[in-house]
Amino acid sequence: MEQASSSGSRVALKPTSNKFRRLGRWARASPVSDSIVASWCGASISFLFSGSYLSIRTGERTERKDSFNGGTPMIACTISAYPRRKTGPGIDNDQVNTYDCGPSQEVILVDADTLITGALPVRLTLTLVDWASVFGLDSLIVDSEDDVQADTDDPPPVRVLAIGDSITAGYSDGSQPVPLGCLNAYPHVARERIQTDTGTAIELELVAFPGITLVAPTLEERDEGVGQGMIDKFFNVSQWSDEPANLDEQPSIILIALGTNDDAQDVSPERFASSMRTFIERVLQAYRASVKHICVLHPFPDFTEDSEFGSLETSEQVPITRDLSSVLDALRSVTEESVEFHEWNIGGDLRREHTMDGLHPTLSGHRTLGDTLARMVVPLLYRSGCVLT
């Protein structure tokens, strides 16, 4: 039986209903609650919608944790054609609207003034796009339960998990907008390019947060207030909590894009390599039933210390990557052949003019990174038989 309650003449559906597909680190607001909460940006909930009214009731834990987030809105509502169109120039453009939300608030997403292009039903996806926010979802309110159906794909999408820092999260320093937050960042650019070019559906999950290192702080660094590295924080339900996450993602491809902040903090190549091996081993243990590819991305170029705008520094010059190849070789020797390891530099074409501050990409910078990443991922999909030909 579906979880629903009456809200006047309308129906309130609980987000824990099996009508809704949830991606990312969602958790129940409390052990006895049907409300859910997400803290890692990129968490989404999707479904098929055929009605004329839709609103959401936000949870009481909804809040912006950091106001210095570059003006990125909290959530995005994406309306897409269903079923997904194939490749080519006729592919449909998504309709995307953004919203800032507060706790225990009703937010109208679709009403009589909303123009939905294309035939019903449509696929509707709500995404937490802001790295600096917590989004709680108490209910989705519609005219009728029949207005919402489960979002199903045949064949099932390829699931990709991207782990990173501010660049993966779509950070903006406020000087140039990143209006859709993580949806504008290079992993989602790559997802869109792959889907457009190959017709293969990709489900992308993110665990990314600005300023985070890979390595765990030393005791001295911890005493100085340095926070946890991704080697530990990845396994938490939230970047603001030490509560363990329920690692129920089932990715076949894992992207690891860490090291920029480690390098800025003068972490040695030896310490970084040792931490990377430990982290990958822990990730493999968590996802051993699904993972086929581990792709380690070199840290992105940092132009902030360059004196000339046109510097040609590339990420190959970042010394922290020195021992990555030996780490991956060692992992290959002790890991099942069903898992492949890749070391990629997707930042080779990035220039300072592609960044807003010498480090964080503009929209054009994210497109450059995303296009390169897509070209590297597509052969993995062909080898795995995921691309329909």
C-alpha cells in the first residue's frame, strides 16, 4: 500500500514510497519518520508525473549551513521527456527551475501557470544542487496518487559514483555564477554528453565537499582544527555528521577526484599515495558486488600562484601524483580481474581563463573537463556492453 495522506482535496505522498527513485545519501529524518534528509549535493529523487499540480513540503531540518556558497540555489526541479530520447539533434531539452527552501515550507513546483512542453507523463527529478545546504523532504503533494508513477528504465542505467572536492561539487566563489550548482559541474556535464552521444542512461551520484582532503589529519593537525579527510568522511551520512552512512549505492564506475587540497596543504606524495591505497581498498570492500572500474583523476591545475594570466601549467606538474601509478599497479596485483583501475588526467586542456579564481572552473571550464571525462568513460561502457548499438 502506498504511503499517502489527505491534504485538503489533495494527496500527500511520503518520499519513502516505492513510487520514488532515490539516488545519493538520503537518510530518514528520525528512526520513526517517513521524512528524508540529504546533505551531500547531488542527492535526488525522481518519478514520472502526469498531473497539473505538484508541491513539496520541506522537512524541519532543511537549512543552509554556509551562506558563502556563491549564490547557488538549494534545489533544482528538472522536467524531462519520458521515455528518454535517443541520440541525435532531436534530443529533448530539459526544463529546469531552482528554489531556495526553508524548514517546514510548502514549495509549489507545478501549477496551472506551469508550461510543460511535450507529452505526459514526464520524468521529474528533484536534486539538492547546493553543497552548503541540508534538504529535508517531508512529502510531495499532488491532486491524485495516480499522478505519480515509479520511474523505471529498461535497460537499467549505468550507475557512476563521483568522489571529490569543491570542483566536483560545482563550487562558485561568487564572482561568476554556477546557477545549477553540482548539475553544472563536470561530472554532470560528462553524464549529459555520454547520454546524448551514446543513448546510454547514466545515474550519477556525488560525494563531494569543498576544501576536503583525501588524507586524515594528523593528531597535531586535528588539534589545530583540521577536519576529517575523505578517507573517513566518505563513509558518513553527512559532511556535518559522524553518523555512519548506509552504503547502498551500487556503482559500476567510481571516479575519485581528490588531491588539490592535499597539495595545497603540502601533503607529501608518500602520505597521499598511502592514503589513496587505503581509501580505494575500503571503497572496494563497500562496493565489491557492483564495481567494475576505479578511475583516479589527477588533481586539477592550480593557477592561483601564477604571475601571468596565460600560464600553461598542467596537472601533470602537481607532484602529489608522483606515486599514483605504483599504487594502482599494487592494487591490480591483489584485486580480482573483474575490477579495472585507471589513472586519468582530464585537466590537460584547462587554462587559467577557464577558472574564476585560478582554481575553480567557470561553466566553460566545467564543460572542458566534462567533455574530456566523457571521452574517457565511453570506452569503458563499450567494453562492458552497456552501450546499445
